[in-house]
Amino acid sequence: MKVAIPVSSAFPSAGGGYTFESEIVAALIDLAPAMRHQITIFSGAEGNGPVVPHPNLTIIHPATELMTGAVRGALRRGMDLAYASGSPKLANQADKVQAVFVRDFITQNCFDFSWVLAPAALIQCPTRQIPYALTLWDLQHRLQPYFPEVSQGREWGKRERFYRANLPRATYVVTGTERGKAEIERFYQIAPERIQVIPFPTPRLEDAILDQPMTNEEFLAQHGLPSRYFFYPAQFWPHKNHYTLLKAFKTLADEHKDAALVLTGSDKGNAGYIKQLIQDLDLTARVHILGFVSKADLANLYKHALALVFPTHFGPDNLPPLEAFSLGCPVIASDVPGAAEQLGDAALRVDQRDTTQLALAMKAVYEDETLRHELIQKGLTRAKSWQPQDYAKQLIALLDEFESIRYCWPNSTVQPGNT
């Protein structure tokens, strides 16, 4: 089959979505010689390209390859300015412009199927003309609608309309856990045989530092960090629960004067509130906010941390604990529904609402080197159990399964009256 895979996240600052899509794209590149399908990936990230092109896999950069000519060039320059502005609304409009060209290309070139690795990429697919699979991360607007990032303004309604319109029509809905599958069945009454569970793979973050190893002392000196710190990489959204983390860390910091906390991530509207809380708790000298960091710095922050502390309210699938596992970083994580399935016994799971429980877990990791070593070993084992190529192989297997059905009708996607 001719398969289109549009990528939604062109920038590392997009967070987990960018990491996930980039890992699957890289795995598909590696597996291209063994595939019988012709896959075209539409990626805004210029770095996503095979060193040696393969007949079974093509990467197209829509802004430079589909938007050519004087008028399209002007549109592309406008898109560049929109992305550079940092405005989510302008970036969203730029995404919509690019999506028109991708949809037209998919339609005109008679693709058989499209696979969407993140919901935001579905806008690039002509869903009324060709079958599609949709990878779903969470349905937290249904489970925790009180968080402003899923409810304020028109956000709740936008999400609900999107899922109600697109989940029932998807050939496959893909999620990372059985818990995720149960939620999809519960809220949208999707037939269970059309929901596929493919666990999220462990990101290959260690690749970023293979060629530039740094000792603990060198890395800490370069960034002005103390030697014993807990680490939380998370955008500053309310659901990331920096509040409970800081209250728990205050308890530990009062007892251990050399304990520190490092935070990374972009401001999504909640950073001012968190910074004020840091001041109110008298933790300014103990909490280091680094903002958005490079992939190499992120890997080193995991590698040299006492532990990842991950108190998010959202689940069931999260990538940072998997990243930490792969880099020998112990994990303390929220016991959200689905966490036991994703993390097993490789993490200390705590009630993310309970400040005391979180503080005790941090204290245990801080004081007990044997516990840290056990968590590191379990994490490394867990990380090796499911890699990006495993995920990509499952994706390809579903394409193989659907192929005989897809060939029951012609592969021309052009239908009168459809746009």
C-alpha cells in the first residue's frame, strides 16, 4: 500500500509529541528495507531524513517541497514568521495552511492509507477519502475536565468534537495501554477489535550523548548545578503538578540542606504561579529552572540526577519515565491509572495528590543508595523490553493485516464532490 504518515511536531519544544513522532520516524527509516509498503512521511523537521534514501520510504518537507512558486513562497514566508513569533494561535494558523498542501498531495497521488502518530497531525489527512489510523495519547478532558488546559475557552468542546468526529471513523485507534483502550471504549463506544494496544517505546535519548560523554563534575560545573538534585522535565502546565512537588521538596529540603531540584520545560501559562510559590516556600536558592534545554542536556540531566520525580496528574502514557529508565535514572512517578501497566515495579509509584507520600519517596531515594541501585537496574531492564523498532514493527503488522481489505476498491482517492 501507499501509506502517508504526517508528522505534527516540527520543533523539539513541542515536548513529548515531538519525541514520540521522531522516534517512530527513525525506526521506520531503519526498517524500510524490510517493508513492502511504500511509506511517505510528511515532516516539518529538516533533520528527519534517511542518510541513504530507500525506495520504500520517502520523507517530504511540505514547506520547501510542496509549497513552491511565487504565491506559495509568500505563504511559506508568512508561516516562518508565524512560527518564529512564538504565538500558539499564529502557529496553529500556519499548520492549517501547510495541511492544505499535504492533503492535496495525498489525494492527487492516490494514497491508500494514512497513519497519524499524534491527533494534531490528522488535519493533514483527507479523512473523507482514505482510511486512517489514529494514535491516541489520552482523554483527560473527559476524566479531569477541571484543569484549565483542557477546559478553558473552547478547548473542551474542540477536543470533544474532534474525538467524536474522528474516532468512530478510524480504521484503527491505537493506544499505549489496556487502560487507555478501556477509556476509549467507555467514552466513545468504539468496537474493541478496532482499538489496538501498542505500548509506547523507550526513546533513544542516550544517542544524544554518545559522542560527547561528560563526567558528573564537568556537567554540573558547566550548568552551575549542585551535585545532589532531583529532576522534573515538564512544560509548565497546571496538570504537571509542580505545586505538590514543591511542597514535598520543601519537606526534604528542610531536612537535607544539600538537596536541590532542577526543572526544565517551556512556560504554558503556569510558570509565574510556580515561581511565586518557590519564593513563598523560601526555595529560590534550591530550585533551578533551566527552561527549554537541548536533547543532549536533557540526557545528561537524567544521567546525573538522584532521580526523576514525575508527579503529573495525566496518564495513562508518559514518556519521561521511559527516558529516565534508559539513562540509569531512578524514577518516582504518579500512580495514575495505567502507570502500573506502563512502568511495572521499575518505579516508585505514589499518589500525586499526597504531599507526604511524595516527600517520603524522595527521602527514601535520597538516603538509601541500595534502593537507588535497585530502581536503576529495574529501569534499565524495563527500558530494553520495548524499543522504537518494536513499535514500528507493530505498526507495519497492522498495515499488512489491513492490506487485503484495502485492495477491495481502487486506490484513486479522487471522489466527485469531496474535498
